[in-house]
Amino acid sequence: MAVPKKRHSSSKAKRRKMHYYLETKELVKCESCSKEKIPHQVCHFCGSYRGRKVLEMKEKKERKEKEK
């Protein structure tokens, strides 16, 4: 059985694993608003999931007024 002679430093291990973090996520079009979103997630623009309205989204105008 192979056993390493010396312990790998944490930075060495992180550099080796870095290719896992660099992958781009695939995007799919939302069924209701046709904007791109992450699959199996609620759409952040319209609040729908699998064609059903799940979240009530506030309009941009309402958000700006409340921030002031």
C-alpha cells in the first residue's frame, strides 16, 4: 500500500483541488420568463419553479423606493 513520505500542506492540497471550483455552471432557460437560471433552482427574476409561481417577487421600482 502506498503511503506518502511527507504530509501535503493545505495550500498544496487546495491547489490540486482547484479544478473542481473552476467549472462553469450550466444555465437553462426559465419556462415562464425565458431568462437564464441555474437548473433545479427557483428563478430569481420571476420567482417560478417548474412553471409554477413559488415566490412573490417585488418589482425593481418598489425595491428602489424602499431603499430611499
